[in-house]
Amino acid sequence: MEINGLIMRQLFQLTRTISRSLNSNFSPYNLHFSEWGIILTLMEKGMMTQGELATYLNIEPSAVSRSLVGLQNKGYIMRKVGVDRREKQVFLTELAKNQYQVWDSIAGQHRQNLLADLSEEKKKELYAVLNDIYQTVQCKDG
């Protein structure tokens, strides 16, 4: 396989491995990696529409909708009809806000463990390379 293919395969494998690992850490709380991204965003940004969440997280609207159903069934979010009756406003419940610190600590420790062996310089280099790839994709897709 050529180097571009190897890089892309490695990125996909790494992303999947990180997701599985964080899912394992969140499992005692019946929370998944995809749901954590939504909770984190709502905690940082406040109430948003489903469409805004999908755009902000760069996730297909159908995937956001599925995650929101799960989060609502768990009592972590609520949805209400917005000004435009077609859009639903999404916000965290008190239950989710009360659990947030625990979940954030788990995610933070997970990040620490994954990146512990990298120097600050390597982390900055990695961030720069990943950001370059992301910007290239955004320009070509946008």
C-alpha cells in the first residue's frame, strides 16, 4: 500500500480505537463517545438546535438525531420546539449537568493516558499536521 493509503488507514484505525477505549471508560455511566461530544458541546455552548449541533460537530443530522434519542431516553437532554416549529432546541437536563464533572474527568484522564508518552513538542507537531489535513479537507469539501 502506498504511503497516503497507509496514513489514511492509520487515521481510521486510531480514531476507531480511541472511540472504543473511551466507550469502555464511559460504560459504567451508560454513555457513549458520540453522546459525550453532544453533551460537551451543549455544556460549552448552551442550548442549540439539532441542525446547529450537526453542523458544529460535523456529523450527519441523522446520526445526531439517533444520539439525541438515546440521550433523551437516559434523561440527559430535553428537546423543545423552537420558534421555527421544524427545529427542535436541545438542552442538558440537571441530571446531565450534575454528572458532567465526572464524565469530563474520565475524558480528561483518557486524553492524558493516550498522549502521556508524547513530548509537548510532538503534541504540537501532531496537532499542526492534523489541522493541516483538516483544513485541506474543509477547503476541498467546502
